[in-house]
Amino acid sequence: MLEDLNRIWKIKEIRRKRGAKLSRLWRRNGRKIVRLWRRNGRKIKGIWKTRGTKLRRMHLEKLNKRKENGKRTQMKKAQTSRVKQGSSNNKQEIRSLSVRATNQASWKNAQISRNFANQQKGYSRSQQTSITSTR
């Protein structure tokens, strides 16, 4: 087996130094070696004939799991976006609602501050600046 791998490596020029150790080769070129081994496994006589199919089957199972997980995450994302949008799907309507809410809040704050200022100045109710007059 190792001789066959060495032959592949020599052909594909992965191993430049003849005295390189296998561990160093694996560390540097592990992915390349595995890829070459999978591609050229059939050319090498009688080594791990069944292994290729098992690997392929396992690989396909992993891919299918990934696809399912991806679908699940997409569904979750879609659900969360629907919840964020609320009952109305129209984005402009949502925007207008939020603007209206902020306007109301700021209007209330302005009213409170006006009342507070009038109280500090000591005006009577008839002299106070009303909202309608300032508007």
C-alpha cells in the first residue's frame, strides 16, 4: 500500500524530497494525498475495493443531513421574520405604525415638559400655554 502511495506521490510531484518522512508528508499534504488516493484507488490493484463505496455512502449521508439542517434553519428564519413583521405583511404599513408610535411618545413628552415649565413659572391654568395654541 505504501509503495503504491509513493508511486502516486512521485507521479503527482507532491513528494519533492526522497527522504521525507510519511508523517511530514501527511501533515503538509494530507488533503491532496487523500484526494489522489480516492481518484487513483481503482488503478491500484486490489486495495480497499469496498472502502470507496462506503466512503461515498457516508459522504452522501452527511450531505443529506446538511441539506436537512439547512432546510430547518431556513424554515426557522422564515418563521422569525414573519413574527417580526406581525399580522400585516406590508412593510410600509409597519413603518408608518412605528413612526406614529414614536410621534405619540414625543408628543406626550413635550406635553409633560410644557406642564412642568408652566408650573415652575407659576402660571394659572388660564394663562398656561395650551397644546392647541402652540401647535
